[in-house]
Amino acid sequence: MITICPDCKRPLIEFDAGSENYHCSNPNCSFQYLELMTGKQHRKAVQTEEIENNPPVSNLDKKPKRILVGLAIESTLLNMGHSIFDKVTAKLKYDYDATVFDCLDNPQYLKKILETNFDSDVRSVLIKSVKTLLGEFAYYDSISEFLDKINGRN
Ligand SMILES: [Zn+2]
């Protein structure tokens, strides 16, 4: 009997006489072979473009800012005194299991710590210094939002 390739319509050729496996002789066809007994059709794995699972651009964009903001906070706290630095970083760790590098995403951590442990001057000095250190970066949306949130009353 002659079986036709379902893809390219050429006649299929039996692998070995009696094997009941019919394969397509067309090298450009993705059809590999047909198991006549079961009707199972085998095709070459279709080459698909690897879809890279890139994170969204906004996330890529945020990582260096987390670091920038973290370093600016760290540097500011150190300038304000080792006791302030130690207290804030210890509180971040203890209360939130966080570091200064988590502050861009979680401004409330830093805000709460500053509010409960220091007077408002410390907060305004910190904001001013972070702003200065970041320079033009302070005007990136995510960073200026962070500064606003730290500064906010609620
Ligand atoms: Zn074929």
C-alpha cells in the first residue's frame, strides 16, 4: 500500500519491510515517520526561536538605581556618624531583614526607622544629602518618588 506524507504529500517509504513505520523521504519535510499500527505521526522537533525570558525593562532599569540609592544612603549615614549608621542598618536588618539597597523599593522602612529613632532633622539631612549625592539621578522618577515618600508625612 502507498501512504502519503500528510505534510508534503509525497509517498512514504517503509523503514524496513514489515516494520509498519513509514518515513518521509523529503529532507525538507518536517514529517519523520508514521507508525501505521497506531497511526502515530512523528515530526522533527520544530525549531523555535528561544524566547528569552528577559525581565521587563523597568526592572533592569531599577537595579542600578537600587544600588545608587543604597550607596547614597550608606554614605550619608556614615557621614552623619557611625552610631547613626549602625543603628539604622541594624534596624533595617532586625525589623525588615533588609539593607540600604532595599530602600528604593521600600522607602517606608527607612522612613519608619528615622521617625521612631531620630528627630526630624536627621531625616531632612539624610534626604538632602542623598539628593546631593545622587545629583542628576535624583530626578529619575523612581528616585524622586523614593525621596518624596521618605519625606512624606504619612
Ligand atoms: Zn513529507
